[in-house]
Amino acid sequence: MFELTNNIGKIDSKFRYIILAAKRTRQLQAGARPALTIQSKKFTRIAQEEVTSGLVKYDIVEEATKPSKKRSPKEAKEGKVH
């Protein structure tokens, strides 16, 4: 059986690899041209090869943390949203 994340190139985590390949697969399905030529015609396999080869560029964006305001029991009961 083929191990999906056996060779993920320079990607720092299996989760990031899966997300990148999935997003690239959607781009290919929408009509984007493949960045490389391989035997497989399946978009998922092409996307995996592109990600592993470092052809898919990405940025890691840190989310700004917002201070969370706890709702009072009364607000929670009334269904108020901030």
C-alpha cells in the first residue's frame, strides 16, 4: 500500500502537506496547469508530486489572538453574541 505522507519533501508537518496538496488539487480541478509532467493524470497525484518537489509556494500566517470576553450566564441564556 502507498504511504500518503511517506516523502513530504521539506514540508514541516504531515497535516500541512495534506492541506497544501488538497488546495492544489482544487486548483488543478478548476483548470490550473500542472507545474510538472508525470505519468499519472489524476489531479491528487499531480498535486502531491508538486508539493513534494517544492513547486507549491505557501506562507504560514499567524493568527492574531483576540482577548476573549466571557459571557455571563444571563447573556448565554439569552443567546447574545458579541
